[in-house]
Amino acid sequence: MNGYDDRDAGVGACAPLGELSGLKALVTGGASGIGLATARLLAARGADVAVLDLDLSGVVEPLRGYYADVSDDDMVRIAVDAAVLDLSSLDIVVNNAGIGAVGSVEDGGDGQWQHVLDVNVMGVVRTTRAALPYLRASSHAAVVNVCSIAATAGLPQRALYSASKGAVQSLTLAMAADHVREGIRVNCVNPGTADTPWLGRLLDQAADPAAERAALNARQPLGRLVSAGEVAAAIVYLASPAAASVTGTALAVDGGMQGLRLRPAGGEGCAHH
């Protein structure tokens, strides 16, 4: 399943539904996939949620939608200000907006590299920069950046995307250090391959989409892709008061891809040192 399913929202996960009551949240790229799952789960837990996106067709009440392109600083500032005006304050920012790229370092010209870095890295910078004056006024301020396993594992044909997400992880740590004494926590989530509409579009471009999906499933230690709801649950945890002592952390939600080294199924063999 490539689309969003309400069961993915994690509404029944182990947390009280009102734990975020009274908090105001903003999610970039929140109209589909992981962003939409996150926005819905934040709302289900009691937060008032604003979504920034280029396509707001998937945004329905109680979510509030604001058109914005994170590669345009003026547009981001206007959208953030408008959202906070409607929300009355701001406590949580989820920097989820991003784009993918396929290929090695030889592929794509400077223009493509600059564009992906502009959206995936500078989009985080622009949104957070616009939100900081409001976050400083919050007694529970949290920023969660959506990073990727591509920041910590060498994946084939993902040179540009990996470079952008590696920058996001390093940026997360630097932001956490810069703003910890202002009471603003900054963390990131590193999803593995997630079953989202974006992945569906990528698979549709493959010569054999079914075989490509099977190969993606096979490389996951859990034997399946990560769901949007599972990533959303991690994001909402990091954004919530339950994570009040968590900052400067990268939380992997990758089915074990980064940390586990499994033998082939049914294989024995010797231990390696």
C-alpha cells in the first residue's frame, strides 16, 4: 500500500490522546505521506496543527493548511507568520518537507544538486529560522527534523539525497547545541525505506515495480518496509513532553537496517570479529 491509511496514524499507540492538548504545531510537507501521518497524529494527541505544503488537497479539518514552498524564504516567513497568527502561538516544528534524487555523484548537473540541497537542507533552515522567535516564547519548544537512513548508511544510487540528509543530521546536532539554553529541543528521525506515495512513484519508474518492491522488502531485517505511521509515532514522541530530556538525538526508525548485520536466512557460518 503506497497511500496513507488511518491505521498508520498510531492513534492507538501507547500514549494518552490528550498528551499534547494546548500545544501548537507546524508540519512542513504535511499534506501527504509521513508528513500527513505526523500532522494527523499530532492532532489526535490534542495539538492544534498547521500544515505547510505545495499541494493542500490532502489537508482537511482539524488540520489547517498554508501554501508554501520551502525553497522560497519570503514565502516561508509569510506562511509561518500566518499559521502562528491563527494558532496564537507555536510550540512544535516538524521539518518534513523534502525531495528525492537518484543517481551517483556523476549524475545530475549543478542545478539539480543545488535544488535538492536548497529544499532538503535550506528548507529546514528557513522554516526553523522563521519559527524561532515564536519557539523562544514557548514553555515546551521542540523541533524535529525528518532525516533518513541515507545519512548514516551508504546506499547505492543515492549520492545527492544522502549528501542532503547527512547535512540535515549534522545541522540537527548544531541546532540542538545552539538553542538548548533557550529551552528549545532539536532532534531528528532517521526513517528507513518507508512505504509512502513518494516511494510508490519511484517504484512506478522501475522496469519491474513488483520485483523492485520485493528487493526493498528483502533488504529490511524486519522483512517489510517502514510505515508512515511508525515514523510519525517517533516524531510525535520527540515532539512531546515525554521526551523533555531528549535533544541532539537521531532516532532510527528503520527496521534494523542501520544497526543489524544478519546472516542470510537459514545460514549458520562462523562468527566474524
